[in-house]
Amino acid sequence: MVRAQGPVIAEVVGGSFRDPSGFVFTSNGTLYRQVNRVFAQEYDACVSSGLYDDLVANDLLVAHRDAGVALAAAPDAHVVIEPARVPFISYPYEWSFGQLKDAALLTLDIQERALSRGFVLRDASAYNVQFRDGRPLFIDTLSFERHQDGRPWKAYKQFCEHFLAPLVLMSVRDARCGRLQREYLDGIPLDLTSALLPRRSWAKLSVLLHVHLHARAMRRYESKSVAEVTGSRSVSTRAVIGLVSSLRDAVQAQTWEPAGTEWVGYTSDHNYSDQAVNAKRSLVRDFVTAAKPATVWDLGGNTGMFSRVAREVAESVVCFDIDPAAVEVNYREVRRKGETGLLPLQLDLMNPSPAIGWAHEERLSLEERGPVDLVMALALVHHLAIANNIPLARVADFFARLGRSLVIEFVPKSDSQVKRLLTNRADIFPDYTIEGFERAFERRWSIETKQRVGDSERTLYLMRRRQA
Amino acid sequence: MYVDPAAGSLVIQVLIAGVLAATTMVKTARHSVIRIVRGWFGRKDQ
């Protein structure tokens, strides 16, 4: 965060400081957005056109209230608004295929509505979208400007690189290609996308046009003047509407079915009996109730069975899992049932989302988005300690940086899941015992309650972080 | 935010503008026909 120069002590939120038309800042814990005078005409035109009201009424754009220009965090303020807060800021490289696709369709919906009122999205960044109550929500109130007939859509390239390229790569190549978004913060370059796609993708008209030919046009006209190349020709508003419609068809055509990965069948295949599952569910409910959290991160939460138990108590639960298929299954469940307060996200705990972008300030690390009231780590510790050689003390340390309370399950070596992990490797983990586990965790956590889970060999703990 | 539109990205839109506009016209016309036909059979317009 960067401290703003102004009458109010404010912290400018990373990711918004590249836009001269305004920025997002926090002051006394409240989130505000300052609109600068340079953008006053566009902003006022957009508000008076009814576009904002239309988008907010349809749950497409985050609602805001006027907070008064006295709260400005920097000179040249036109207005200061207070947008409704999204419970957890997530990034496209943490979304599943379906989440990215829904975010793309939301962006196109908004673009169509904007065009119908004579406006246009001046950017089409995937970072303008967040998830609230299972649905994508556009959060950049300053993304609109008046459309001038004859002008092409200048955010076309950005839309293709932020949305279409990762969707096509995930759909046609491999769902893990979504991880490229973390490397390419301004979208996956179209020439790279084109090179990674198989030849058969040239046969799809929408991919041919928006990815392959688009990439070649960008290379061919890289340093040319558009006016010199195109002469007096222009792009009618009807053509821009056609472009958006074509992009919608291209996005809709991308599909991916979550199946066949390691974890997605885990809940049904694991070694728990139905009785033990019910016992675990009941224990988790008791422990979460005792912890009274408002916010929960369920690490390694698979398709969200225990996140849903936590959600009975907490307002906001984020369910993280490494497996894109598990996250997709979870997200589809959230959408299908209209569940609120539960956000499935992809996360590799061995390489969690770092602070990235300019000066490490544009996108927050996982840790910077915490701490939360409660961290849940069910059936997870053996994967970290045995499959990935993380000493238990370090697991305890990292979890203490993420949350104030912890519901954690210890899975002993005698458990079939741990035996499976040790099948083809030497057992170099002499401290991986229940005593060693408690010893390692008690340095940072105090054990409030522990209980064996039903007829399994596993033990569930509720711990509170010790004061540093 | 201000984005770099890339010259090629603008050029390709100009090059295919005619096709895109025609597509929009066809889609609009198709919707109109569907609406009229639905009207004949007394179905409510969605």
C-alpha cells in the first residue's frame, strides 16, 4: 500500500494506482474510491445516463454511496464514493474454469448494456471482477466512458488476453494452463496462446479470429500507425456490438468437465466410513461453533463439505484446494444451490499466491489478505509433512500467520492414506507422531479441545493462537 | 484503467467491421422474426 498525499490519512490500495482517473483507498478501515477531476465528465455522464443504476439493480456492478469530497485522499478530487465491500479479494489465477468463464460473460454483459446506452468499457481486465455470494461482480466503477461511433473497442486485446486466451487454453489444452495468469498479470499474450494451442484450434472460427489472426495482426502492425493502415475506414457501433456478440459465442463455446483428477473423487473414495464422516462433521460443527468465527479459510477443502459446515456459523468461508477439478465442482454446487458466503478458490499451499505486480503491491499475497478468525486444515497435515517434507513446526508457524484459531486434523502413520503416501519412499519422519505433532504445534498454539474422530484413528483439534 | 490497445488489435477490428456489422444485423433480424412468430402463436415475449 502507498500513503496518499492529502488531508485524510489514507492507504492507496495496490492495483488501482496505475489509473489516473481515480484510485481506491482505505481510511479508518473503510474502503473508498476517489474519482479525479480529469475523469469528472465521463463519470457524471455515466451516472446521469442511468447506466450505473441499471448495472447495480441487476447485481452486475458493486453498489456505492457518495461519501463526500471532503474525504478525498489526494488533490483534484471530483467525488469520493464508498463501494460496498467484497468479503474476500480473489484473483483470476485462483479461479476455476467456470469462475473465469462467468467473469468473462459478466464483462461482456456489462459491455453490451454500456453500448446500448452509448458507453463502452475502456478496459476489460479480469481483475475488475470479484466474487460475492457465488456470483461474479464488476467492481471498477470507473471503467466506463462515452462511446464514439466509428471507434474500435480499445479493450478488445485486453479482453482476449485476460479471458479468452486462458479459457481456450484450459478448454483445449489443459486446465492447469490457468496458472499462466499468475505469470502474465496483463493477460496471457496472444502470440504465446496461439503457439500453445494445437493445430485443430485453427478450425474453430472464433479461436481463429480472436486468437490466431489477432496475434498475427498484433505482430504485423506492431509499430504502424492505425490511421495510415486503415485510412478513413471506421468501426460502426453495430460492428462493435457484433464483436462483443462474437466474443460471447467464443467464450460460451469453451467447456471443461472436471473429472479424472486426483482429488475430485476424494470425498467419496477416502477411507472414512459413513459413520466416521458424520462424526467428523458433527465434531467440526462443534469446534467451529466454539471458535465463533466470522471469517474462515478452509485449506485443502476439496469440494467444500466441511466449508459448508463452517458456513453454518461463519459469515464468510473461503474454501481453497489445489485441484482445479475440486474447485470447479465446488463452484458449480455454489451456483446451483445459490449458496452465499462461500467462495471456492484454487491454491497450492506449497506455493501460495505471492505479492506480485509493480513493487509487489498490485496483487496481495494470501497472507496479506488475512488473518482470518479461523483456519481449517482437515486431512491436510500429512500431505504437507510427509508428501512435501514440511517440518510440523513450520506448518504450525505458517498457520499462525494466517489465522487466530485453528481446527486441525492429525492423521497418524497407521492411517491408510498416510501408508499410501509412504508406499514408495523411505519413512524419514520419526517425529510424525501424535506427540510430535502436539509438541510442534504447542509452541504457537494452545490446544483447547481434542477428540478422536468416530471409529477412525484420526484426531481433531481446536487450537487458539498464542500471543506473540 | 487506461490500456494499450495495440495497433494490430484495432486494425483487425477495422478489417472485419463489415462482417461483424452484418452479423449483428442478421441476429437482430432473426430475433425480430422470432418475436413476430411468437406473437402469432400468442406466446409471451421473453
